[in-house]
Amino acid sequence: MILEIVRFTANLFPARLPEIIYTVLLRPRPLRRLAHKVLLRMLPASVTVDGSTLYLNPTDPVLSSAVAFGIYENYERQVFRQFCREGATVVDVGANIGLYTVIAAARVGKAGKVISIEPHPESFHFLRQTVEANGLSQVRGFNVAAGDSAKTVSLFVTDENKADSRIYDQSAQRPNIPTEMVDLDSLLSANGVDHVDLIKLDIQGAEGLALRGLAKTIARNNNLTLFLEFWPWGLEQTGERAATFLHELLLAGFKLSEIDEGQRRLLDVDNVEHLIASHHNLQYTGADLRRSHTNLICIKGTASSLPADKSPARREMNTNPRLLIFVPTYNEAENVEVLFGQIRALGLNADILFLDDNSPDGTGQIIDRIAAENANVRTIHRTGKLGIGSAHVAGIRWAYEHGYKTLVTMDCDFTHSPDRIADFLAQAEGFDVVVGSRYMQKDSLQTWNLMRKTLTWVGHLLTTTLLRMPYDATGAFRLYRLDRIPAALFDLVESQSYSFFFESLYVLWLNGARVKEIPVELPARMYGHSKMRLKDVVRSTELLVYLFFKTRMNRQSLLCSEPLGAPEDLSAGTVTGKKKAGA
């Protein structure tokens, strides 16, 4: 409970405030030691990140604590997710306990690869524990340092910050660990990795050495993206001039952008001297609040904000219809085949995506059989029940990655009638989001029991009162125009449970999405029972209050730097015997 309160409070304030408090106000050693003791007492054993259990280092008061409290590089992580594509190969250099590794693993899937490099043996232990516990077979970890050649180096460590391991020690006070250094060209080649899509580098000033050891990989991969820390002081400790470092990136064909955590935006780097001056000669954030470092996105060979996906699967999906219907399932064996039959009978030019959370009643086997018999059906299987919100996040992400323009989401229990899909499509030309509303016509919940009606009405009252959002925000029957909505908007949504629905609609609405409600009538489930639990209600209420305060104290953190797109004609969704939707 204390951890939840701290996490809740910390996220209300500007993103840089925790960093300023730690590096400036807690700089006196007695205060910092006291803070470390308090933080370690509150540290949980693990947290959930993108569906995986991330094991924290119980002796690390800095990175592990920041991750646990939800204040570590939140916007940077959002940007990183956008560059991890299904089937891609990602190299995580300076992986520490594996935060970015699990994010990459979730995004690239089992068809992709993640190579994780971490020299600190203690941090590598927790990285390996996370990989093994979550069955991340696409991840390979190496307990080595990245550099420009193969040799043994001293890794200087500190108990005050397990993420601050360096190959230099200007203080001459740190203990050191003999560590194997390798050039990553050789390591990747020895492990059969020729193509690389994304490399993340955060190794305390040794980025220049690592990039020299990646020279062949950089030359060979024309659409490579680098996600790296730029710390002029740290670079200089390894014999690297900051100006030389940046100019070599430019000469290699990279376009540089700075990740602005405070304003949650990407800034093109047009003047490298100005960038260096902004962070020059600072080991830590200064008393004038000038940051010692920043993070850069470096894109090679294209000005596009996302890397091109050249895989055969991607090329195949680009020829598919522009409409995807997404249906998450859990214990829907009695419903799923009937629902599919009704959707197919509509004659829509659409693909259907089922996502199953390892249903014990055999739903997963049924959707696999349906997919084997129908070319327009796709399936995703997850290892367990990970939350309805996370299922929708996965479905939306999949739709973006496979080039769909329009996405309809619905439940599998017949509370959402397939016959109404055409009504959603009819509104799609002029709006970014179409929402099925239970409050636009009388007796729309006539067959629901009193408890479920009460919960629904209370949820609607709270969202309209606290968030001032005039829509039915807790329902899953929706249409999204993905060709107009930046994928980055959904990365601002944190919830993995039922609260995903009102949080996602709120974020979209705050960012200017055009929302249209249409009336829907929701009958009781045909078979089975509702999966909402009391703790889902409690968590949703907590998130509502959190969003209420966050909007008033740190509204900028809910805004996306990418604008929504302009309306265009909808060419998907033709219904047999009817006009094209919206015509």
C-alpha cells in the first residue's frame, strides 16, 4: 500500500522532479544514505513490465527503486517501444536488470531476437532470472562489457547505484571487478546475428568505444536505429570527445533527435555544439538544474520516425484489408465459434484477430481451428490471464504493426452484437474514435442484474464527474481510425486491466481525438460469466483519482507530441448488399 501511494504521488509531478530531488537536494552524503535505506525497505521483489515479471535488485536503491515507483525514463520507454517491431532484432547494451530487454522481448515476439549485454555480475543475475522466469526464449544474455576490442578491463562499481558501473574511476575510491570486454561485431557474428534493427546503448560514457566495436554492424545495416545516452563528461573519461562522437554519427548517415523527457517530445538536433553545451562538463545534474546527460534517437538511412519492416510477413499483411476486428477471449469456448459465424455472415472485407489468454476451457484450440480453416483469421496466444487491458494493448499494437487503418474491438460474449459493426463503420469517416454508448437510449441494460448495472452506472458517474469526459468510457465496443491516431498515443496508457478503457479514451480525448457515440443495447452474456473482480473495481477507482490529479498537476505528461492525422475516406468495411460504410 505504501508503495502504491508513493508511485501514485510521484507520477503527479513533472518527470524531472524525482531526478532533481535525488541529484541536487539529496547530494549531501548523510541525506542520501538515509534515503537509500528508506527506498530499499520499500522495494518489492518484482514488478510487471509489458506482461513480464521484472525482478528487481534488492540492494539497488536507484534504478530498481525508480522502476518500482514508476518514475524511471517513462517517456524514453514509450519512445523505445515505438522502435521495437515484431520480428525485429534488438541489441540492449547496458541491460542492467533487464528493463529494456523485457520491453523489447514483448514487442519483437518469439519471431524476433534480443541480445542483452550487461557486465555487472550482480545485475546480470537478475537479468537472467527475469529471462528464465518469463520463458523469454528470444533473449540471449551475455555477461561482458562492450568496447572496441577483446581484452580484460576493470569494471568500477558502487553500492550506491548498481546501474553506475564504469570502466574508469576518477575518484580512485571504487572497488573494481575484472571483466571481459568484447567488440560487439565479433560477438554478434559468432552468434549468427547479421541483421540488426535497433541498438540501445547506456554504458556510462563507453558508448564511443562500443560504437567502434560495432563498425561492421553499422555499415551493414542501412535502416539501423540507435537509442543511446549522450553524456559528454562520461565520454571524455573514456578518451572520447563529445563533438567527435556526434560528428561520427552524422558521417555514418544517422539523423539525430533528442528525447525531451520533460516536455515529452522529440527534438531534431540541428546544432551539435548547442547540444554539447547544454550538458557539458557535468558529472551529475547541476545546482542550476542543467542536466548532465540526455538520450538520443539516431536513425540511419531514413527520415521516417519508425524503421521499415522488410519481413515477408509484413509484406503479406500490407495486401490485407484495411479493417481488423479484434476479439480477446478467455473461457469463451461456448461463444467464440458462434460469434465468428455471425461476423463472417456480415460479408465484411475484414480480417479477424482473436487473442486468447491460455483459456483452460479450450478456447485457444477452437480459434486455432477457425484460423486454419479461414484465411482472414489470425490468432495470438499468451501464456496466462494477463488482463483485459493488456489484451487490448496487444491487439491495438498488432493492428498498427500489420498496417491496418481501422480497428473494431468487441467482446466475445455477445454483449456486443456483430450486427452493429456496420453502424460503427458508418461513422468512421468524420471521427477518430467511435464508442458504443449504453446511456443514449432507455433500457439499454435491461437484462443486466442489479449489481452489474450499479457498477456500470457508478463508473460512468465517476468518469464524467472527475474527468469531465462526456462519453461512455468503460465499454470495449469501439472503432479506432488507426490511420489518424498516432501509435504513440496508446503508449501513454498505463493500465493493463478494465481501467484501460476509460484511460485510453481519456488520453485520446485530451489529445484532440474526434469522438462519436452511437447507442448500443447490451444484453446479458449468452454463456459463461463476467470476469470482473472486486479488485478491478478498486484499481479502476484509484486510477480515476490518479488521472484527476495528474491532469491538474502534470497535464503535459498525458499529451503526445505527434498530432492526429486529418480525416480521409474509409475504403474498408464494405457490407454485402449495402453501400460502402459512410457512403
